[in-house]
Amino acid sequence: MDRFKQLQTFVAVAAKGSLSAVAAAEDVAPAIISRRMDALEARLGVRLLVRTTRKITLTDEGSAFLDDAQRILAELENAESSVAEGGARVSGHLRVTAPAGFGRRHVAPLVPRFIEQHPHVSITLDLSDRLVDLVNEGFDCAIRIGHLSDSSLIGVRLADNRRVVVASPAYIAQHGEPKTPDDLLAHHCLGFGVGSQQRAWTFRVGKTVRHIKVHGPMECSDATVLTTWAREGHGLAWRSLWEVGEDLRSGALVEVLADYAAPDNGVFAVFAQRKHLPARVRAWVDMLRTTYNASGYW
């Protein structure tokens, strides 16, 4: 029990950056928190914290140990929540990460609804386009789009991700509509990415899949900007339906080359491989899947 308490205290001190803040949260004297840290460092034989009168910082050893400590505590919490009340009660803290653009539109709006349905759960939502390390960074679930390359993770398909070529009615009126993917070479195509990192556009032609390197006077690494440019009539854009669905419904954009649409690449909920998922993770994934598969959602 002493070792577990020391671990909890170390993680709390690292998060708050203050012994006194942790002591106040536990309603104990700061000297008690200090003694726990002294005992932990003595047992490990390394210095974890650098303490000054103004702040507390982690040593290199402390930073490395923090990752393991957070993971151990998260696993313990998951184990307890999975068996508490027969696993029926959805409770605990849920850490979710998602791509920034998709997360703003299709994940963040669902968080308040999930909390209303499960008031014993709290959620941290991290919106980032980097590839998050679920295990070492302590995330319960990641939302990812496209093919899953990490075989050590479990992926649950939440929805299809249809990708479409779109343009504004004004652009089509001025430049005409491409009839085949090869016609794109004569059009203003808005490239996603910069320079050599610009992504090719993918199409299904007969029984084969073709990747076409398009060209145009404007490119950007931000997907929202590309959609705005397309809406303003500056060119054709290749976007996911989740990004442009509202514009297609309103008529601000129209789809072209529909007969050559790229194969779906899927929206997935991904989590670290383990035998028992906490009830809160199962409930979260179930809500996403139900929402995304509702008729007319996309």
C-alpha cells in the first residue's frame, strides 16, 4: 500500500508541480507528501524531482518513470472499473485522442452527450494530427481515419470514409466538369500538403485503383483551408465526405467524378490490445458507432 500511495503521490506532484498543492488536495501536511517522495526516491535509488522554493521539476529519470507510473495507475483503474458492480457501472476517467479537424466536427460535439448519459465519467479529449502512442501516453481510445498499420492495436470500424472530388458551381460553370480522372490534369486542383509531401488523389478505374498526382496554383497543409478555397471557386478539392457533407447538401459544393470514387478507407476507434476493456471505453465506442451509422448522419 505504501508503494502504491507513493506512486499516486508522485504522479499528482508531477501534474500539479507543487507539494503543497497535493497536500491541500489530500488535506494533509506538506511534510507528509515530502516524506512520501523521499521514501520513493530512496527505494528507487534515483532522484525523481528537483525541488526549489519556487517550483518542482522532473529529472530525466523522473520523466521516464512518470510515463510508467501513469500507465500502471491507469491499468489499475481500468481493472477495477471493469469488475466494479459486475462491470455494469460506467465510471472513471476516459482519455480520447482524435485528428483535429474530424475531432472538432464529429467527436467533440458528442462528449457532452456522453457525460449526460454517464455522469460518473469524466473525459479528456486531445485533438491532434500527430500519431499518438496510446500505451505510453495513457490514452484509452484513439479515433483514426484510414488503414491501420500498427498490428499491436485493436481497431473497431465506426463508419465508412468516402472521399469525393468537389468544386463550387461557379468553378464548374467557368471551367467545365472533368469527366475522367485524367481530365484533372487540365484543371486547377487544390493540393493537400506542401511540395513533395503533397498527397496523390486516389480513384477506382474499373477493377484497379489509380493514384494521380494533381497540379494547381494553390496548395495547403490545412484541410479546412482547402475546403474554403473550393467553396470560393478557386479549384477542385479531394476531400472526405465528413468534411464537405454540409456543403454538398447546401449546394455550396457539388461532387464530380462520382463514378470513379476512391475506395472507402474507414473511421476507426483504436485501443491498446487487452482482454478486458473498461465499461466506459465500451460505452464510448458504442455511442460513436451508433451515432455515425444513423441514417443521414454523414
